[in-house]
Amino acid sequence: MSSEAFGDSISPVASEDFRRACGRFTTGISIATVLDAQGAPHGLTVSSFTSVSLDPPLVSICLGHAVTLIETFRAASFFGINVLAEEQRHLSERFARRGHDRFDGVDWRRGQYGVPLIPGVLAAMECKVERRVAVGDHDIFVGLMMYAQIAEGKPLLHFASGYRRLAGK
């Protein structure tokens, strides 16, 4: 059956149903980072990080238009991704909260391309912004991965509105 048979009677699911359905997809937790025009570090917790392409090596993050840092990310040429290990839940919670300097007291270093990278993460990546696309109430940032450092460990996971851990080895 063609989708044309539905005509104008098609409508999207309600926001709550959308959130609950998407919450059934287990995601890792990362902190996206950027420097502002004065060189100060900024970042926020994101679960909307994904690989896009192997050749060239592209990744993406999605940031809501209501995010207080959206203009800082829009102005940046590079952004960082810091994939959190399961023992770094405190960082996820810290970078998810508004109204404070998220980097105050947090150890970090400038990467090869200047973006803030957090030590002890499972993966630290620096990405050159290749494209930004406004879709719905979010911007999709596609980045060309310019640097990557990886470490062993278990990931911090999120499923059904809560943090989770891998079982077993």
C-alpha cells in the first residue's frame, strides 16, 4: 500500500510517546565540548552522538535549539566528544545541569585542535564542523573526526530514563 493512500490524515505521535519510544534505545553518554570566542571551555551531556561515515570519518551530535550553548557550538569550527566510562556518572550529571560553570574544578586539557578533552574517558575525539543542519527543534552537527584517543573500560549507558551498567565481563 502506498503512503499516498493516507492523504492528510497522517499525524506524528505525541511528544510523550516519542520520548518513551526513543528511551527504549540504549545509548552511551558523552560530553560534547567547545571553546567560546574568548577561549573558555563549555560542554554539555549528550546521548545523541552517532557515527555517520567511515570514509570520510564523520560523526554527528544533535543539540536542541533551547540549549544555552547552541550559539557557542554554532560559532565554533571544532567540537569535542568525550565518551564517558561507567564510573563517570558524576560528570554526566554535572554537565547536564544548567546555571553553573560546568568545567569549574573539572580536569581537562586542550586537544590538538583546541577543544576541551576530559581525561579518563573511553574515547576523546576532536571534530572539525563539516555541516550544521537545522531540523525540527534541533541542530545536527556533522563533524570530520580529526583526532581520536581511546581507552579500555565499560561505558556509561542510558536506557528508559535511567543510567545502566553492562552485566558480566
